[in-house]
Amino acid sequence: MRVEVAYALPEKQKIIALDVEEGCTVRDAVRRSNMAVFFPEVDVETVKVGIFGKSVRNAEEQVLKEGERVELYRELKVDPKQARANRAAKTTKD
């Protein structure tokens, strides 16, 4: 079956299409993608992942379905709540 593994930085993105067997887990697909070749900072064993924007809790057990896209998530630099508070504070000063 065909699945994709995707990772993106603001300046660079990569989507890798893979042919995998039935029963392939999310973590297996991440390993097979060799994404770390393109993004050395990605640890394929621990990176947080999701399928079509929905977080996967156990990538070692979650089995993929035909056509699914596994997304690798970067760590956030700023907490989203803090970022909103910073923007709100800035607009009240202007």
C-alpha cells in the first residue's frame, strides 16, 4: 500500500512516498522514510507524529491505512498561549 511521510521547516519541506506492507506501523514508516538524511535534527525514534494533523499517541502500535500521510512534528519554540498573549500585549501598546 502507498503512504507518505512529511516534514516541514519554514524554508524547506519534504514529502516521501513509500510502498509498505499491510500492518506497517507509523514508526516503521518514519524509519523507512530516511527523513533524517534530509533533516539530521530529526530523531526518527522519538519524533512526535500525527496522521493528517491528528496526533498519534503510540506510533509503535498504530497501523497505517492506504493513502495516509504521517507528519513529523517539530518542537514549538514558543508556547501558543504565550505567543497570543505577546501579540495581544503588543497591540495594546500600539
